[in-house]
Amino acid sequence: MRSWQLALQLSSEDSEPLFRRISTAIVADISRGRLRSGERLPSSRALATQLGVNRNTVIAAYTELRRQGFISSEPARGTFVTPRESGPLPAFSESAGFDIAASLETPLPVARPAGTLLLLGGVPELRLLPHAELARAYRSALRGVSAQRLLDYSDPRGDERLRLALVDLLACTRGVAVPADAICVVRGGQDGIYLASRALLGPGDVVAVEQLGYRPAWEALRLAGATLVPIPVDAEGLDVDALERCVATRPVRAVYVTPHHQYPTTVTLSPARRARLLALAQRTRMIVFEDDYDFDFHYEGKPRLPLASADPAGVVVYFGTMSKLLAPGLRLGYVVAPSQVIRRIAEYRFRVDRQGDHVVERAVAMLIEDGELQAHTRRAHRAYRDRRDRMCETLRREIPSLAFTVPCGGMSLWAHAPGIDVDAWVERGLAAGVAFQAGRRFTLDARPTDHVRIGYAAVDRAELREAVRRLVVALDGLRARPAAARIGRADAVSFASSGGYSAMPRAR
């Protein structure tokens, strides 16, 4: 049933009777698909009141439409557009009537078939989410004395109570001691990278990025006009020697890094390289974009504290997210940087998004204050560590040709699949009901590699076994991609250890 008023655009031709102008407008809306087959029309009284005409005029228009077969009336039910075979209707244009730039390289996500098991790195287990506690906190935020203020226009940096909760979280768990005005709450880590890029970069600025790396971040940097330069990654993380050589030959404005669990290889940036990277940034006034997307999930020993925890010079812009810890649909993350930088990001954010969802932000602040988020983190940590171990054991038993090192943290592993056309494997896997990622998604030039990224966080034990079975089914009979299409050994930087990584593309 239509719940909105039907806005009719009547012809301004005064010489035509009013009832005919009404019927003509309705016929036009039926013809262009605005009024669909079988749809209920307003009553003659309601439409007359809306149009400001005599009811008899609308009755006359409806009578004319019934005579022509466009509408029908049913006693006690109302008036409806007559069902008819749908013919070719004028469609809303899918193409712009003006020139636009080419599409971005990153495709929009598509819906996967029901029942697909997700072995995608970075996808959390939503069944572990404290649904009841989150719902209770959300209701409390909407019922409290501050509810009206939360629903009004407010600080583009985010809800103050959440920023204060993040002050404690960052200081206790990450060693990052900052005031609340050095934090901007954003709609997820990706939003934070986009806002910081637009606020701090300009057309032509050179940004060094990890190769392999995180394509959505690269696209956000490119949208700001940045020119990207790939820097190799090895067993110790970003090759700082290569970055120093790059800085010596061109003005590098910023470097984007994932030092805790490098995306996608999961290696951790070594202490020596961390110190050299910070020293280089301080000496050259280079921005360090530190994406710490899964800090909470480190399983072997103590996690390394972020670069932002050792940054007295204020060169690090730190991105955190709740997407991995809670749920990506909450769209909640944060940027930590010197207060001067946060003000600039907030000024830019004010012009494009105004602010985030302060009700959700307040609810999450309550979860932190009540200790619920901390308890959920411990539960998720135990579950993901167990799933990592089981995934590695199962893969080594069922697909022994895969070569990988057990990741020390994170939600996925990076595996070498020698002799396998991994792009075809991924495609066949999706047809078999399991989604994972081919290595080409993480190369700057999208060249194919013989690596895959396999996540384990979003599947329980039974689903994990079934997912690996489907991987085996999809792998059966696959052969290697033709050698000319793959990254060759001469183009590789190898850091294999105990069956570890190899065939890493060089920076170009």
C-alpha cells in the first residue's frame, strides 16, 4: 500500500479540461513505470484534497481511465492500476548525459550466493558480537538525558564520551598517550584514510606504499591526487633501505604502512626498521600513515606497540578501526594525530560528511565503560587463535602443496601456491561455495601472482573443515598459469623461511 502522497505533475495547458489533464498525467506515469502494474491509487477524495480540486473532477478522471482500461476498481478495496504485460518502458538512464572520468580500479562489492563460506581476511565472526549488550547500550543512549543532543548536529570529531573512552583504550593497550582532541572518530578505517588523505595531501604528492599492500587505501590516496611509489616488503616488513633510496631521489610527502601485521603477508615490522622509519620521517618531515587494522589479535608473545607510541615529533597519523573487533556494519573507526592535524581533518569532514553517528558512538562508549568490549575482545582473541591453528593444521594435511608460515596474529594467512593458477582457483572456489582472495588483489599493478590470502576468523570449526573441503574440490585438476603471465623469479624478492613467503614483486 502506498503510504506517501502521489505527486502528480499536471499539464499547464488551460484549454484542456481539468479531469482530462489528471487522467493524462496518470497515463503518463503508468507508461514510464512510475505507477506499477497492480499498484493502488489514492482515493478520489484524497487525490481531490491533494490537488485542491472538486472531488467530482477526480471521479471523472478515474471514470475515463477505467473506460480506457488503465485502472480498475474493487469494492471495499480501492482503485488499482490494471495488471498488464510489462512491455518496454522508458528506463532511467544508466549512462550520464555528460562526460565523466573513468571508473576507479576497485570494483564495488557484489552479493555472494547464500551459503558461501567466507575465508576472507579481515572478516570477523559476527556471531561472537555481544548483540544483547550492544542493543541495550543503544537503547540507553536513545533514552538518556543526552539523547536529543546525540541526534542533533554536533562535533565532527565524534562523540566526546567515546573519544574519552578511546583515550584510556589507546593508553592502556597501545601505549599511545594522547588527549581527546587528538582523536577524530570516523566511519571506519577506510573513511579515516580517505579524510586524512584529502586533508593532508595535494595533487602530485608522492606517497610510498607497501608492495604488496591494501588496494582500498591506495585508491583513497589516489583520490587525493597522490602519486604512489611501491616499496618492497620482506620478512622484516617494509624495506626501509628502499624507502630511504626513494626519499633521496624524489620528494616523498608520506608513506602508508601496516607495521603490526603487514597487509596481506602478516609479517611484523622489526624494531630496528621501526626506529629508522620514524627517524627518516622526522628528518624529512614525511607523514607516516600507520594503519593498525587488527592490533587486538596477536597470538604469539606480546604485540609490538604502534609507531604512534614512539612519536614525539608528531609525524604519525594513526588509523584504528572497530570493524574487525566488533562489526564492519557499525562503520566505526578513529584517527589519532596531533591536535592541529585532527582539526584539519574535522574541518574537511564537516564539509563532506558533517559528522558520524553519535548514537552508535555513545553506545560503543558505554560498552567500553562497562567492560563489555574488553570481555568481547578476549572471547574473540581465543576463538580466532583456535581457528588459526585449526586452519593451518587442516591446510597442511589437505593441501600440502601450499607453503605458508603460521601467522603470529591477524585474521588470515598468506600462502604460496606454486604451480597453481590461483585466479582460476579463486573463481572455481566461489562456484563451489567458498570465498578467498588471489594475490593479484594486493599488487599495485594488479599483476597475477601465485599467492592466496585465506581468512579463518569468520568460520567455526565445522565450517572451517567444510571450507577446506571446498578448496580441495576447486583445486582439483588446476594447472599453472602460463609462465609469461606470472611474476617470474627474476622479479621476485624472496623471504621464504620454513616454507614461508616467496615471489614478492619488486618495487618498480
